Amino acid sequence: MIIIVILFAVFYLFQINRMTYALCARKEIPEEKQPKVYRTINILITILLVSLYLKTYYSI
């Protein structure tokens, strides 16, 4: 179960980072602000994935 969740999480984070790159390019976010945008989005997505795993793990 944990391996499936980890593979899903890696794929999902990769896709989110691709969309974040497209957002930064489209909105013309300056280079010095982009790391903050990536960090914020990655932290929020990681929290979402961990809570999803915990919810799934403890509901079984």
C-alpha cells in the first residue's frame, strides 16, 4: 500500500510542478519570486498527500 501511495505522490508532485512552471511563465512571475511559489505549492500539496494517506490508512 505504501509503495503505491509513494509512486502516486511522486507522479502527482511532478505534475503539479509542471503546472506551477506553466503558471510562472504565463503570469510572468519574476525569477526571484519563483522559488517561494514552488516551495509554497509543494508544501501544501505534501500536506494534502500526507493527510490523504493518513485518512486512507486509518479508515481500513
